[in-house]
Amino acid sequence: MTKKTSRRLAASSLACCLALSLGACGGGREYTVPQEACGVPVSEKALDPFLVDGKELKVLGKPLATSKGNCAIWVDEWLVVNLRLEKVDKLYDPMDESEEFRFKNRAKTKDLPFGGLGAVGDFNAMVSTQCAAPDAKYVIVYVEVSLKSTGDVTRRREHIESFTLDFVPKVKKALGCTA
């Protein structure tokens, strides 16, 4: 081996070691995403766009199946997703003027894969759907994501809608909804 080859090999090895050591110190996700949050199964794929780098993921709050469930997913000390459920006696329209205060740039969610009405905003979604369970004729599911979820607003809204459409049927199943 020539001196030139040895130097290149040493420089290459040093660069690799440096990159690996910086990667180990540079954050990332050191936590495991749970298969269930708030008493409801969650899809890691649907939740992934809202998760930030950190050491610990915590789910805090009441299971959504309680009378007024409110539950949040935290990474370290940062709220990443807040989930809320209300059991109600009628179908509420998220596009109604009375619900406008909940949203920034509200748009109707079209073609829900289940009955009901939905809307999505820049940082949240609301779905009102029939339940027909003994203690709930209808339910409203609210999904709010962290303001730290920056970047392209169009993609964030798509991710919020995707998560919500995946999550709501699982909420209905956990509640024992028959419709």
C-alpha cells in the first residue's frame, strides 16, 4: 500500500467515525411509538409526520372512551398531538359558522370513508359522526397538532386529514359504536 492510499484510507476512516459520532449526539428519536394511545390503536405511519426528535414519548390524559376524553401525545416536554372526544346528541357540522373559531383556513373534508362531517385546518381537524352506542348517539373527534409542526402547510393539512381518517374509525370501534 502506498503512502497516498494509506492517507486516503485514514482520512476516509476518520470522516466515517466523525459522522457516526455526530449522528449519535445529534438527537433523533430515542423513543418507541406505542401501538395504542388514549385507549385507541394508533398507526405509527399516520402519526409519524407529527413526531419530533426526542428521548421520551408520553401519552397523558384520559382514554377517549370516557365521557369527555382528552388525551395528548408528548415528546419530551413538547405537545405534539392533542386528541379530544365529545359524546353528543346530534351531528355537528364543522363547516357551520359556529365552529369557525376552531380553525385557521378551514376546509371541508370530502368523501369521509364513514358517515359524518369533517373539516381540516392548518393545525387541526374536527369530525362529527354517528355512533349509535348506548351512551353516545354521535361523537365529535378533535385532532390538534403542535405549532412546532412547521413546514409546508399543504402537506401538514394532508397529514392531519390522513391521521384523522385513520384514527376516527378506531375511536368508534373502541367506543362500541354500531353506526
